[in-house]
Amino acid sequence: MPNSLEANCRSKLRPLTLLQPAKISFGAGASLQAVDFLKERNIASVALFVSRSTCSLAAGLLDALQAAKIETHVSQAQPAEPTLQDAESARAWLRSTAAQAAIGFGGGSVIDIAKIAAATVRQAASLSTFVGNGLLPSRPIPLLAIPTTSGAGSEVSPNAIFLDVEAQLKKGIISPWLVPDAAFVDPELTYSLPSGTTASTALDALSHCIEAYANRNAHPLVDVYALKGVEFIFQNLKAAIEDGRNTEARSALALGSLYGGLCLGPVNTAAIHALSYPLGSEFQVPHGLANAMLMPHVLSFNAVTAPQRYAEIALHLGIASSTDDVTEQAKRFIQSLTQLCADCSIPSSLSDFRVSQDDIPRMAAAALTIQRLLVNNLRDLTQTDAEAIYRNAF
């Protein structure tokens, strides 16, 4: 790793702001604590954002809200990969309810939509006005998040992502006003996740942690979350896939996902995510799968010039020896990661999603426009480099 980059990654005292909800409740049954949160604030009506696939999981929460005499409006219209228009529709629906608070109950996409709607419900401007960092002026109503997957970490992050169909690119709104007031992380809500969804969402969370730790803007305040998140996910993912009701494994994944979400604000992700976005926007590759398929190839690219941080992860996980040189330690981590993806039945080739070699130059060019993430990457990425990474994923 170049000395200047090493110094940047190791800077101990540069200013950093870590944003998180004022309240985080974690553990079995935590989701029902959302009702107490609302009652304590004399909130009489709430808008609940769910998806059709998670509506049944919300039955207990709906019963508790009814028992507390809190009027509840429910929207099941949240798609798996929301678009700008989906977010606009969600905002219009929330406005029509006149609800005093909003709850995002579901995976990262559902929570992202709830976050955007709650923050902009009284804004007249198009949501495209707020794309970027720090452009939201406020959030007029309380916002609660209850995740039902262990992946996005949206319940604690200041980010919300959606697809701009016209531009065929995923775009983000990033703001302190998107950090929920409270997050209720209940691992029991993830018990029924299919093994494939468990794997892809957890590997998404793993990529958040890895890219936060191995990052040009890495910071000790975030490192502790990133490294522990890698550990929890790496050591428990296979157990959760083998037995979806394994409480210890599910809890570890949920906590690893939460830690990954905390990393997203102050440090954020890098080339894995930048390269994955064209796969999602153009070929509808699920976000977690896209990250998982590209992750070993991006890490191998970075490790050529910047192996140190991957070596540290390998040592932390106990998969490399302190007597190995740094390059070998990094290599062992990448090999173990590749094997983990294989054990989780992650597709090994982009061709499985109808991506052709002819698509590569266009995807690479699109990825290179996402400079807000690429500036974090340990190694500069050119068009040629991006194309090579995509080809290695065939």
C-alpha cells in the first residue's frame, strides 16, 4: 500500500461524525417495543410500510398497535427494487394518511422507501431534487425502522437507494434526516427467510463491513463495527442457512447487518457497490447477489497494491498465520470469502443473468460515474480495470 494511502487509512484523529438512531432495541421480540415508543410520544396514528411478502410477519405488530388504539394505515405496495416513481407514490400515500409517524417494516428497500417518504412528506419538490448528499432540509414526522432481513442495515443508516429508470442507474439520497429515530432489530423476524435470501442479504451486509474497513477513508471509530460485523457474518452465515431457526446464528447476522449499516454513514462503500449498480439497474440482478458475485474479484484487484487491510481481516478471523507475509494473508482471506460464496450457492458467472461480454464496456462506463463510492476504493479504477473485473466474473 502506498505510504500516502496508508497514512490516510490510519489517520487516528481526523474529525468524523457517526450518526445512529437515538434508540436501538435488539433481540427477540424487540419489534413490539415500537408500540411503546409511539405511546410514550402520544402518537395517535401511524403509517406502516410493508411489502406483500412481509405483511404476515407484521401481524403481531398490527395487533399490538390496535390494542394500543393507535390508528394504523398500511401500504403493501413496496417493491423489491424501488424506483423513483415508487418513492414518489409512497410519499403521496403517506401524505394522504396524515399519519403522525411512519414505520418501515421489511427489507432494506421497504425501509428506504419509508425513510424517503417520511423525510419529504411535506416537500413539494420532486424527489430527484434531493438526490445526493445533505440536500434534505428536515424530517417533519418521527420515523421507526424494523428490519426483516439481515443485509441492508438501512434501519441505522443515513442512506436510501432507488432506481432511476430513465437514467438506468441506482441513485441515492444521503442525509442525517434519513436516520430513523428508532430501530427495532428482532432476529426472530428473519427465521422464515429462504436460504437464498438469507445468503444474498447477509453477503450484502458483509460487503458493507469489508468495504468500510478496507477503505481510503477508514477510521478507528468505524473499524470496530466493520471488523466485528465481518466476524459475525463470516462465522455464522452457513449455520443460519442450514437451520433458519438457529437463534444464535440469526442474531449474529442481524447484529452484523446493523454494524454494517452504521458503517455506511461516515465511511460508506466502494468499488464493489459501484460495479454492482449497473447489474441491478439494467439486468435486475438482486443487489446482494450482485455484490457477492463481484466481491472476490474487486478484492483481488485491490489487494495487488493494498493488501494490508484484507490481511488484518484474515488475522482477525484466524484464517491466516502471523508468520505469513501480508500478500499471503490477504490472499487467504479472499480465498475464504470465495469459498463462503460458493458454499452459499452464489452464482459464479454473470452470464447466469443474461449479461454478455458485449455489455461490459457499457456497464463499466456506468459504474465509473458513481464517483461518490469509487473515491473510497483502496485502488484507483479505470475503464479498463472495471471491464477486467466484470470479465473475471464470467
